[in-house]
Amino acid sequence: MQLPTVMNSAALRSHWHVVAETNDVVSGPLAVTLLGEKLVVWRDSTGSLVAAPDRCPHREAPLSAGVVKDGCLSCVYHGWVFGVDGRCVDVPSSGKGVPVPPRAHLSVVAAAERYGLVWLCLGEPVAPIPEMTADSDPSFRRINSGVAIWKAAATRMVDNFLDVSHFPYVHSGTFGGAQEPLVPPIELVDLDDGYHGYRYEVVANNPDEAQATSGSADALVERTMTSGFCLPLAVRSTIAYESGLQHVILLLSSPIDESTSYFTFVVWRNDDFDVPGEEVISFDRAIGEEDRKMLEQLSGGLPLEQTALTSVQADRASVEWRRRLTTMMGS
């Protein structure tokens, strides 16, 4: 049996995906694309998110070109107005007192806010948004990084984020230059918060630009790390330093289409909050830029069939993620 692709997978449509930060949806409508579907997101009169197809049911004008006033989205073409739950509340050409056609209402999709991010689910959600216990721990602060568009398939991004064997090569300009190419045997375990992955030790370069992140002025720092996934496309990396500092990163890749994705990372840290957040994550940004440059050289989505790629023991986490993802997509 042939597996469905990421783009036509009912399973992917039934999970939550990030398309923006919450502060990207403020005064006007926001146009986004998820799994090939063009959508519009805005805030209604209660401040709640509304997400719907970016197409007016009247003559298919893009609703994202309209304006939001008092929580209602007005179509730029004929002025039809949509409010709470996407319900059409006014058809100006019909005049007052004339009932709104039932098909004038928008078919909304599930929208939620968590971790400073806008999450959408195109189908009926079958699983919660991935858990991050640190978000409710007052000893940690959260630092958002913005949402970017990468010209890379989300599946290739997840595969990369689960992998450590590329560190000495792709990340030689940031932290990876001090790492040995040999990867010790990987043992997969259930991590906390529902992630599945592995634990490992890394000796990392600690240049001047990394010291706000590591909290150390030493040339090299030892990191105790975990990398793990939460289906379908979330990856969490935890970094613990000998000082007791913890740096937790949630890496999120959302498919726009087969070869383009939204990408964001969110950091939680139990530091003293004195260093500005942007300074803390600047080194993570540089690491991400190295990943982006590499991934944008790869064509199309990651082959998901187990025999399509040659893998070694260093790839165990990605192989297991692919196995579970294909099982989920085929069920």
C-alpha cells in the first residue's frame, strides 16, 4: 500500500501546526498557508482567534485583503462582514432585515494560542499541542524567536533537528568544531513531556557570541543534552550545563507545501533574566541559519519509506520518528 504524502495526509490535518506568533495577529487579518490551504486569521471582538479559508463565499475574494473593525472582518470586494466563529453578520447590498444566506458563513478551522504562538488544526484535533512543562515553571523564562519561512520540506527539517552527526560539519562555524565525528551508540528512551529520543554528551565550542547563551566564558563547555520528537513534527532539544543552567528549545516545522515550511524555535531558560532575550538566542539563530543553508540545498520531502534511505546507528532517532510517522499517516 502506498503511503499518503504529508500534503494529503488526514493524520497531519488532524494535528496542530504553528503558522505565526500571537503578536503577528493584532489589528488586521493575516494570510497564511498550511498544508497547501490558504487561510486567513484574525481576532474577533472577544480577542479570540478566528481562522478560515482565505476566500469570501460570495465571489472568492481574498479575505486577508480586507480590514478588521471591532473584531469583524470586512471583505474588500463587496463589504460582506464576518464576526465571531466566522459567521456572516452583514451583506450590505441586501439591506437591513434581510436574512443572511446560510452558505455565507465561513467554515472555520481550529485555532489556539500557546507558548506565544498561533496554532491551527485543519481537521478535528486528535492530540493536544505538544507539552512544555517549563512554560509553567516560574524559574524559567520563555523567549520567542519569530516565525520564518524556509525553502525546505518540514520532514527534512525534523530529520535534521533529531540528528547529531552533522554537528561537526554543518555547525563548524558555531559550536560544532570541537565535537568528535564519532557518534556513541544511541539508546532511544521515553523522555519527559511525551517526547521520545535520546540523551548524549557534547563538548561544544563557546565563542564570545555564545557566552550569553552558555553562561560561561570558557572556550569549551560541556553540555548534557537530549533530543526527542513528538508526532508529527515537533522536536525538543534540552541542554544542561555544569553550572545548573538549563536551555530548552522547541523546534517547530509546519508544512506550507511540499518544499516550503514555517519554522520557529522557542527557548525556555532558568537563568537570572538579566541578559536580554534577543542576545540569549542570537547564537541559536546563527545555528539555525547553518541548518537552513544546508536544508535548502535538498530537493523535495524526505523519503519516508524505511528502505528509501541508507541509515546507520547515528540515525536511530530519525529512523524511529519516520517509522512512527508513517504508521500514523497510514492508520
